[in-house]
Amino acid sequence: MSRCRSAVAMSEQVAGEWCVGREVKAGVREREREKMERMRSERYRRQLILFGEEGQKRLRSAKIFVAGAGGLGSASLLYLTAAGIGRIRIADCDTVEESNLNRQILHFHEDIGKQKVISAKEKLERLNPEVDIEILAESITEENVDTIVGDSELIVDAMDNFQARYALNKCAIRKKIPLFHGAVYGFEGQITTIIPERTACLRCIFPKAPSGAGETPVVGATCGVVASIQVSEVLKYLLRRGSLLENRMLWWDGLNARIEEISLRRNPKCEDCGGGDEGV
């Protein structure tokens, strides 16, 4: 009987210690959660004034695909990461070259020869460890674009060639997710927001790829202007605030410090989106 009582007492002691241990762990988790919330409140304090905790939760739950980690991609990625987007997936097949460094501000001199997506991930995780950065060192083609974009909720077009852009355009139409287009040339840039079945798609706007020969001249500051507007469009879309650049294209003329707005219409004969019944 004494041995039975001892066994019962030991069991009760073990059970008690287990409960205490569980409570301690729960307390630690709760303190860690509170610490994380305090850090978030401080990090995002200036934007929480604008859209509050609910808005920040929307950003934290967002899944975004950024096509390209070059000039436009660098600036876009920095601001999206700083804003607290939950998951950012990046695709770029190139390595860092010295000629990139006048505009691709995510990459430093010591990154020359490194894959751009790896260089980008290193900087972005240091900027905001809370953001989940996924990278793919792949070129974007019509064959793989759906897989590369995956379950992302929107696409940021930071590419420098129209073949990849057309593939992204078709993917956005198939998945019915928005495409935030940006492009630069020297001191000039263009931005529009494409919402499938609601706006002109990229092929409506550019039925054929613009012709060009040789290297495209690019000023780093132009990338910053265009990418900043793209990110503003992304945030507005996620937060459901303001008016998007739907069926409108902003044209930035940096040499003369002018912004023009161009009205866009869907093409009823568009080979990508069909343009709708009325072509509006």
C-alpha cells in the first residue's frame, strides 16, 4: 500500500510540475507576443496613424510577387518590406554586375557576381526580419509564370523586357489578380494599375512590344520615382483606400519635372484579355 501511495504521490508531483511547466511556457509565449506587438507598434507607428491596426493586419497577411530585383525592383522591394508586407516572393535570374550599381540600390559593390535574389534577400531580411522573403533565381517565361507567381495576390512588374511582361499580363488575367506596371527610360517613366476584367490590360496598351536597340539608358532616381508610385498603388489596393490608376497611365517627365495622365481603353480585339463586349 505504501508503495502505491508513493507512486500516486509521484504521479501527482509530476503532473503538478508538468502543469507549472506548461504555464511557464505559456507565459513566455505571451510575453514574446506582447513584445512583438510593441515592436510592431513602434516600427509602423507613422503609418498606423493613417490606417490603424486593421490596415496593418491586411498588409501583414498579404502575399506579393515582385518580378525583378533590378532598378525598379530594388526600390519597390525596400518600401514593400519596410511597410510590413507579410510575404514577398521575388524572381530574378541575373547576377549583380558593376553596371547595375547606379540604380539597383539593393545591391552593393561587394555583391558583384552574386545572384540578385540572394543579395536582395540578405538586405531585406536585415531591414525587416518579420517579412517572409521567398526567392527564385529563375527567368520568367510563359511556361513557368503561373508556378513562379504561385498563390500571390498581386504582381509588381519591375521587369526590363516585354516578353516577360506579356507573360505576367496573361498570368494576371488567368489568376484574376492585379498587375502593377512600371517602366523607365532615362529621365522618363510610366505607371499604371491593371485589374483584370475591369481595365485595359498590358496587351491592350501595347499590342506589340516597343522597339528598341542597345542598352536602355536609366537614371537611378527615375527608378525611385516610378517604384514609389507602384508601391503606393499596391498599398492603396490592399488597404482599399483612394483611387487607383485604373485605365489611367501616369507619365513622369523628370527632365521637365512634369507628370501627365493618359486615359486608357480596353481593346475589344485584344488577344490576351478580349477587351470585353464594349471595349471600354
